[in-house]
Amino acid sequence: MKLLYTFVFFSFPLLLQSQTFGGVVIDQDTGNPLKDVSIRLIEDDMEQVTSDDGTFSFAINSSENKTLQLNKEGYVFEDLRNLAPATNLNISLRTKKISSATLRWQNYLTSCAAYNSPNIPEEPTWDVEFTETDLTGDFAANATYTRRDPSAVIEHNGMYYVWYTYKLSETSTYFGTSNVNDNVFPWDHADIYYASSPDGYQWTEQGAAVSRGPSGSYDDRSAFTPEIFVHQGKFYLIYQAVKHPYIERVKNTVAMAVADTPNGPWTKLDEPILRPTDNGIWQDGSTSRFDVIEKGDFDSHKVHDPCLRFYKDKFYLYYKGERMGEEKFCGEREIRWGVAIADQPTGPYVKSEYNPITTTGHEVSVWNYDDGIAIIQKLDGPEVGSIQYATDGINFEMMGKATHVPDALGIFRPASEGNSPRSGVSWGLCHVLRWDQIQGGWMFLKRFDLVNPPTDTNGLVIEAEDFLNTGTDGTLTPGGFDGVNATATGVNYVNTLDWMEFDVTFPEDGAYELTYFISTPNDNTAVQMLIDGQVIANNTVTNNGEWEEFYPLKNPDLIVIDAGTYRIRVVANGSNDWQWNMDKFQFVKDDSGTLGVESEELDALTVFPNPANSLISIPNIKKSTNYSIYNIQGIAVGNGIIKPGSPSIQISSLPKGAYILTLKDDGNKEKSTMIIKK
């Protein structure tokens, strides 16, 4: 009797906890049940296949939420997490589809001759070429620090921002050690830092944005390769994450943090938003990532380089995949991209049934253009050096050639996509690898610019060689040129105080953005513009190391002008004897908003901060409007346009003192307020 009691005492709780976890698996398109679907119940380490009627059933001893993984040849792998135990689960599997890139991939694998002959077209509208420029400030090259993998560059309140992988440089072992705490790669033991810049050249490091998580979290080993995404006033940092230990077979994930401003604070999501497709099988008795029983999908090992875009009212997360047991084909690594799509920026993200969507591509560079998506293929695969486009964001076709592509393009995201596919990659930041006997491999950031960027046909384009007059207010006349020299494509032999004049007709009143296409290998160079004798722009020309690789130099302020014809003088006013070469300059009308605000809006405007050192902001402005700044003698010392998307005014060049800021409403009624420059 005593033994029977003891048996009942121990078995009764088990009977209470025991339950069935199951359901049916069907084809999403036909609704028919699917047999022989492999199903893994991860937490209980149980596996079975569906029966002829598509059903499955696990006997479990826990009421905790579970993870089910479903795998069947020809169908998209499903990784279903946080499922409450139930007996009536109805799970549908999607049929895999073949993307345009995969069709080309199948042809490439027929022979190395086919693999090495991708027939990348040459098309001037699409072809891109880049030049690189050293950065200053905290981004000047310094072997003590490794800064790499820059995000896209964004502009916010008159400043540029970028996020990047950051760490103190240290020797990388590349798995050549038995100590799991040793540094493995230049992106191991890393955090995500950010920096700001007034001009895209001189950068100030602001510190950590997202750091590694506490021990046991999904990003406790390293947080790296970030991307920034802005949507409806929210800022989203998407990044790669590795959980300790960093071993050959580690499966890193893609994570996200959210903030209300680019300066944070950042709140991490509880779980990664993207994981590898977990349908490969490692070979027992080995630690090598190349030893597998089954490789699984193209992204069965790792998901890398996230890049998020808003497209067709959904959120497209592009990423690079690495495969378990990765092979080389014709000497090239097997690296391809996928995309996962969500209804909200924080997910959940569903991988496309068309994956993989490229044949190539180590680093993910993506931008919106003309109701489609454009990409650049940089490394690893048959279509290296191509620029591609998909009208549906998935089926990419080669459109042109990409040459001198820097590593890890972090492209500037302009407010509008422009009228050329090349507008989306006009400039940005990249990284460079260097080797040091003490530090080993270390990395730093540089700026890249598009060589001969596209001309905006909606603007006024003035070719530099079409000047009416030229001369000099200086003493240098090398080559016998009293002023600049006209070439077939621009002007050269430009010395300090040389000038050239043009007559330019503006077709309508408005605010215009001024951009020069300019190049110089020298420091201490500058360009000045006068309209009818009045100085309206002064710009420092950055040394990009070349005379003829013209990059876009934008004047930071809009130029407000009435319709009519004006005499424009362009002056080389830097201190160096030799200044710059110029291809052209252009004016593009700013249509971001109607000029002026309503009278009642003026009464509600506030200036912050006041007093201020460098920037004042009018955060509640609703439309673009003209502003002027006057000193206490009533002399205008500044003017321009302030816009809702960029509600800041730069006052750093003003001497300390009191000034009057004046804004005009739609009826030219003025609103004035005093501001103090500290």
C-alpha cells in the first residue's frame, strides 16, 4: 500500500502536465494537406514528419510556448516561435519561386565560361564610378581605432549623421586559437557608435548609440554593421548581432533598436528581427563551417548587412546570406542576397518565397528609384561590378556597370530620389582596411563621391566652359591665361582670384539649391558666387586628390531669387595659388513646400535654443518660409529659407550679440523676434 501511494504521488503531476501539441500542414495556394513535412519541436528536441493527411502531433509535458520549424523540399522553410501548445494548429507553407537572378545563376553554374561572362551592359544612364576622399576631425585615419561598416548617411536639422562599427583595434585570430574570448575578426567585440558633421567631411564622434548586451543576450558578443532607417519621425537602427562564443559555426542574427531622435536613447527589441534559415545539418565530430550533412538554404548559416527600405507601403529588409558548408564556384564565394518583408518597421519580417534574389553581392547597398529598387553588386559572384534594378523590388536585372566601387557603401539618403538612378548614390561614407605591425588589421572611414554625377534636368545647368568673360584680380597668369582656361568639358588653370562670368535666366521666383561639380588635389581652395555684384555663397572646396574627378559641392543654404536674368560671377577665392577645376554648376528649384506661412502660424512660432551658440531651431514650423537676420544697426547679415524637414538656422558665423530674426507670412506680413548669439 505504501508503494502504491508513492507511485501515485509521482505520476499524478505528470498526468496533469501531459498534453498534445499538433495540427495540420497545408499548401498555401491549394489548401491541400502536405505529407512528409519535417517538423522539429525545438525546446523538446523532438522531430517527426506529417502523415498522409498533413497532420502531426507531439506529446509534451509543458505548457510553455514552443518553437516549430517546418521544412519540405520546394517550400519556404518556416520558423514559428512563441506558439502556445494547441491541438488545432493550421499551418500553411508557401511554394518556393524562382527569381530572375536565380535563373541567371542556374546558367552560370553550367560552366566557368558562362560564370565569367555575365554580359553586364554599359549604359551611361546607369553606369557609376566613384572617387574617395579622406575625412577630417574624429574620422581622420588613426590605427588606435577601428571604424568600419558605415550606415547610410542622413540629414537631420541641418546636420549629417552616420552610425558605424567601433572598437579599439586589436589583432584578429580568424579562429586560429582555442581561447573563445580572443578577438576573432575586426568586427568582433564591437559596439555601434555614431558621429555628426556639418558638411559631410569633418566629423565629430558622439559616442555609443547601441552597445553589446548583457551576458546571455543575443548580442552579448558583438553589435556591428548598422543601418539607419527613418520613418514617420522614428529612427530605426538595424544591425548584426553575435552571441558568445564567436565560433566558426555561430549563427548571427539581425537586430533592431528604436529612438525618437538620432541622438537616442535607443531601445532594443527583445528578440532579433531576422535569423538564418535553420534547415542545414552540421557534420558531427567537427567544428568547421564547411563540414555539413545538409547545406540548407542560401542563408542557413548567417544573415548579414541589413538594409531597410520603405517600398510599396511595406518594409523591405534586404540582407546578405551565407550558407552552411559554403562552396566556391569558379574561384568565387557563394554569396547571395535575400529580402524579408513586413507591414511594420519592427516586424514581424517574412522571408520572400523568391529568395535568393541576387547571384552576387558581399555588401548590401540599396536605394529607391522610380517606383522600383536599385542595387550595386560589389563582391563575390558572377555579377560583380554591376548596378541592377527591379520594378518589384525582387526580380533584379543588370542595368549598367559599377567601377571603382568602395568597400561598404553607406550611401547618403537624400530627401527625394532624383530623376536619375545614379542620384541615389551621389555620395556617402565607406571603409578602408590597413595593416599595422602593432595593431594588425584596422579600419577607418572615408567619403566617396560619384564621378560625374547626374545632372538634374529640372534645374538650370550652366557649363563652366560657357563663360561670357573671364579675368583675374590676382597676379598669376601661367600658360598665358588671364583668368580661367576653357576645355571641352569645363575649366582649368584656375588660380587664386581668377573669375568667370555668366548670364543666367531664372524662369520663376523661388528658392534654389546651388551645386558645383568641382575637383581639386589641393588644400586651401574655395569658390565664391556673386549675383549682380552681391555675394550669395562662399564654399570651401574639399581636396579629393584629383583634378578631373568632379564631385557635387552643395551650398548649404537655399538662394532666394525672383524670376529674371542675372549676371553671375564665380570666383576662386582660396589662398592656394592653384585652386580647382570645374565641370559645371546648377540651380535646382526647391519645391519642398509653399513659401510663407499663415499669419496665425507666425504668432505660434518659437525659437529654441535662445541664446544659442551655433544653431537655432523653429521646431513647430509647418511650411517653408523666408527668413532674414538683422544686426542692431538694421543691416541684413543673413537670409534664406527654413523648412519643416530642416527647421534650423546656422548662426555660428555671427559675432556674439543681439540680432533680429524676421519671418514673412503668405501676405508678406512680418513676424520678428530677438535672438542672442552667445
